[in-house]
Amino acid sequence: MKVILLALVAAACGSSPAPGTGNGGRAVKVMLIDMFNQEGTTVVGQFGLTDNMTVAGLTVHCNKRDICEVVTGMGYANAAASTTALVYSPDLDLTKTYVVIAGIAGVDPAMGTLGTAAWARYAVDFGYANEIDAREMPTGWPYGYFGIGTTGPSDPPPTDHEGTMFQLDEHLLQAALAASQGVALTDNATAAATRAHYPSAPANQPPTVTQCDVVSSDTWFAGGPLSQRAHDWTAAATGGAGHFCMSGQEDSATLEVLERGAEAGRLDFHRVALLRTASDFSAPYPGQTDADGLLGSLDAGGLQPSLQNLPLVAAPLVTEIVNDWAKWQDGAPGA
Amino acid sequence: MVRAMRTWMLAALAALSISAKPADPVRDRAPIKALVIAATPEELQPWIAKLSLSIAISIPGMAASFPAVLCNADAVCAVATGPGKASAAATIAAIAYSSDLDLRSTYFVIADLARIDPTVGTTASVVWVTDAVDAGIAWEIDARTLPTGWMTGYLPIDAMSPTGHSPVTFGTEHFAIAPALIAKARALAGPVTLQDSPAAMAYRAMYSEPTAMATPTMLLGATATSDTYWHGALLGHRAHAWVDQLTGGTGTYTTMQQTDNAVLGVLARAAAAGMVDATRAVVIHAAWHFDRQHASQTAYDSLRADAGARAPALANLVAAGSPLVADIVASWPAWQMGVPP
């Protein structure tokens, strides 16, 4: 009975086109994914995304050049929910879409500064781990975090967990870097004053566009030991190739959904880029406590430049893609 | 002929509550009565056997480790989301936003193994969850350099101390489970005889708290969710204070696990999009371990110890939750309207 039914199901699938196979919806050339409204506002303004559509309860902002943007909401659950709604919507055709995840982040002062914009090669999950409070962890440990199922912080991440690490497409990454290298970044006096507390570059220098990598966790960690853990964990998860610089609260969840969507034929994971701009330092300057660094981060001046640099840095790539679609429609040039 | 066969087939599929992407995705689907949600295939296995879940429905976007929803002829289904918030949220969103299943009147039975606070209960116990609080959405610094007066390195985002309040709202920080649904589920479970094991008995005997040393029971309590699977007394104390704060003192921290707020968060989002009724979610935990060490043990040794309770906890989870599922099926016309009195 069951076998017969399943055969009939297969026959029925063949006899009528399934809805939502990515061909009936609005074809999008670039989809920018932001996480909260302030990010969205600057992006929507930059690209003139005044044409709104509603997709499964989400507002998607688009323009006539097929550039669209969505705000997922903050944290893993919202990022996954919104990205899923987008990816499987019959109202959108994302099969040739370039996805640019664009959000603000904390930056490791060893790798960047307030306002720095980083295109990621790797996105590593920080939060999926064991943790023992550092005051009662085994002697000699550098921090209380370690991989689930492992014996301690010096063990590599477990290999049986989906989503520990994502690698972004290298051709698209290089194209994004090349396009945005000369962008004049926004800065302000408060951010400059905060930077001056740091003794060395790049933390005490003006912001630049750079390449370094992202870790994600619902938990917004800060301070020396936890930044060290982000550095170590990124290296361990990427075979030493990744360099932690930006910490955010969504990317691993967003990328998990996009990767699954690619496997389902809804989009092309080679067309996903990840951009984070620094709103705050993830570690304090010498003489500043971890707590003071974290509590002072809101007044450190980095929020406005990070928000403004987000669309400024994304724009050259986005513009190139839509202006030269004939060159990009079959994949990033050089791929 | 083709048309007749297709009509018959749709009727047959409706009876089995599965669909083959019908022409009218709303009208042609039969409503799913209950969806059991576990984090891992191991946790789901006893349900698969108990509920005879032999119909697999693949939905794009599910976890590679569990790529199809399993259903039975009574329109009861189950899924393992994959561990952690990202996989749980991605999987449940894929199912909830899909037009493959009609989940608009479905009851969601979220059933997890969890670690339990030994000052509240013991291993192999069953916990009917009153509140799910996200312990991971927070600021954190390493606990060795805390300002004077801070008890923990975790604090609400944009707050000035661990006891401060966050002005930022993600929307997934706290979910209260419908009391009427909990009460009905508990009543249906009745006086379940909970399983235990000699190994679990021996392990809990090393604790000094009377609540930890007692035999397994069914209790009410709040849960804390985090991808970061913390362990030890200090982070346990923090979880207690955090749950107390986010529930306004109404929830008592009892268990911890890695997925509930992601699942409930996605259900809330899908409800806003008209795909599900998020008030029809119930959360049941069974304790396979403690969340912290006993007095003569380190936090690390406790984390790595075998508490001996995994098998009885799994059995008790199904024993406590399956009467609810059975009643939803048996009295569906009533349940479809809402939780029966």
C-alpha cells in the first residue's frame, strides 16, 4: 500500500509543476541581508530600495535594478527564520542571486579598528560549545570554552556538527575586495579618540577595507580571554587558514539556511558574500578592563561609521553586478 | 483516467495526511495533528517506535542528519532538528514555512533530554516546562576579571551590570508556555511510573541536595536555552538568576538545553506569518544529567561523568508525552478547536 502510494506521489510530482521551484518569482540580482533596522536603513537609503514586497510576513525592499534587501531580526532564531522564509518563497527567484550578508560587528584590535570593513573568507560558530565558568575551570586552561564532546580547549572542534565552519566563495571574495578597496570610509572624532588609546596598528589607525574572518554567537562576548578563544577556535576550525577579526550574532545561522537552500536548488552558495563593519572593539586597550571596554563600547563612536560604511563598502560590488549582469549572471568572473 | 487517479490519490494522501505538492496547497492538505520535535535522532527514536512513524516526507531545508519528517496515518509527525540553535531554527523554519504540511492547527510537542539543577530535581525526572528563557542572548566577559559586585560574566545586552535590564529586544528571549496546555498534558500523563536505573541511583546518591537524591518525579519548571552548553555551579547560579530576571520571578530555573528558544522563536515568527498557532506548543524535558557538580567533584569531572540516566530519561520522556499525543488524535475534533477543558 505504502509503496504504491509513494509511486503515485512521484507520478503526481511529475505531472504538475511543483510551486516554488524558483522560476515563478521575482528574479533578484543582489539580495542584501541585514540583521536590524539601523543596518537596513542605511542600506535601503544607499540603493534607493523603495519598491516593497511582503514575503511570508517579511518586508523585502527592492528597486528597479533588481537589488533587494531584507532585515532578518537579531540572533540565530530570527536570522534562520527570516532567511528560510526568503529562500523558499515562491515569490522570489534567487537561483542566480548574489547574496551579500551585511552587518556590524565587534572587531579584534589586532586585526582592525572602529569602522573597519571586512569581507570574510570563513564564518565560524563560536557559541556551539561547552563552557565552564573560568573561575572553576581546570588549572591551566586559557578560557572556559571548549568543543562539545572534546576534552578541553586545545582539542579541535568536533567534526560531526553541521555548521561549525562555512567557507565563502573565493572568486566572489576577491571581486568584492577589489571592487571596494578604494572606498573612502566614514569616520568621526569620537571613534578617532577611542582608537588613540590603543598602542599599535591597525587599532590606532583609520579604518580600511580588509579581509579577515567572522565568528558568530548569540552571546556577544568581549574582552581579552574570549577574543583569544575566538582567535584560537577560528584557527582550529579552518586548519589554521582563518583569522578572527569580526564577531556577530547571526551569520552561522544565516549561512546554515543558505547552504541548505543551495542543496535544495533554491540558490547558489558560490554567490554568497559576507561583510561585517566594526562598531566596537572586542578587546580592551592596555590598562582598560574587559568590563570597561564592553560597557564603554556604546559610547566609543564606532556605531555610526560602521553603519554608514556598510552600504559604502557593499556598493561597488553590488553596482558592478547589476551594471554588468551579462558578465555576472553565470557566476563571479574568474570562477 | 489520469484525472480520476489523481483525485483518488489526493483523497488517499489526505487520509494519510501527506501531500504531493497539490495544486491547491491549502485546501488539499490534511491538518497535521501533532508534531513531536526533538533535537537529535537519538532523542526521537523512541517516539518513532511508539507512534509507528513510517511515512517519510522530505522537506527542503531540513538537517542533513534527518532530512524528512516522519508521520503516521493518524497525521502525527515527528522531526529531529539537529543540535544547536542554528540547525534547530533552520529545520523548524523549513517545515513551518513550507506548504508541504498544514501546521495551522498543529500541536507542537517539543521533547528534549536536558540537564537538571540538582537543587530543584533529579535525573530521570520529567519536567513540564513553564517558561523557556534564552540564556545565550547576552553580553559576556571572562569571569576572572569581574568588577566588584558582579556574580557572573554574563549580563543583558547594553545593560551596565548583570542585574541590569536590556533595552534591546530580539523577540526570542522568553516564551511562556500556555498553562492550560501544560495542565491538560499533565493530567493526561496521570500517575506515570517513571523508570530509573541502578547507575542513575548510584550517581545521584553522591549529591547532598535532597532534591537530587530523591527518586525521579514529574515537576514544573523553567528551562534555559543556549548553544553554549555550560556546566558547573557558577554558571548554574547565573542561569537561575537569569531565568528569575527574565520571567519577572515567576519561573524557576530547572533544566538547560540547546534548542528550545530557537524552536519557539521560529514558531512565533511563523505564527506571525499565519503558518502555525504558536500557543499550541508544549515543552517536555527529561533529565539525563545534572547541570553541575556534586560537592566532592569538579565542574569538569561532572560534565564528563556518566550520570547513568540517559535510557530511563528517554523512556520517561515518551511515557509522559505520548498520552497527550494519543488524546489529541483520539479527540481531534475537540483539540482542533483548542485545548479541551
